[in-house]
Amino acid sequence: RMLPQGDIAMLPLNWKSRLPCSHFGLRIPLNQQAKKGVTVLVRVTESDYQGEIGLLLHNRGKEEYFWTTGDPLGRLLILPSPMIKANGKL
């Protein structure tokens, strides 16, 4: 596939998963992409999200960005997420 210079594209990953309760997923870019000017726009996935997870790529580089199925495009960090209550306590 190809992402033209300056474009943003949502890439569906054909992956649905429920995250552990009290955790969230954070999608982040890879260094190899950043060197080419391509980044994953940071997105958060809450533990109760049930839709398909995708990557939002932005090509701010000087050339078109090409990739094929199976190429690494980003990372998904799964982190704990304590809830903040209305009174300010965790």
C-alpha cells in the first residue's frame, strides 16, 4: 500500500480485542517510520472499547510511503489506568 506525502490514513488491523479492566491501549509510532517522516497519530483505546482497532498514519515526509502486509507499522502499549473519582481520589 501507499500513503502520499501529507496524507493521513486509517489502517484497519482486522483485530478486535477487549483490554483488561482498568487498563488502556496506547498506539505509538516506530522509530524506523519517524526517520521517513511517517508517524502513528497517538490514539487511546479504553478497556470497554469493542470495535476494530486501527492505526492512524500521517505521512509528513518528503516522499510517498510504501508498505506491504506484515510490515511493522506501530506498537500497542497496554497500561494500567486508575480511575479518578469526582472527589479527586483514585
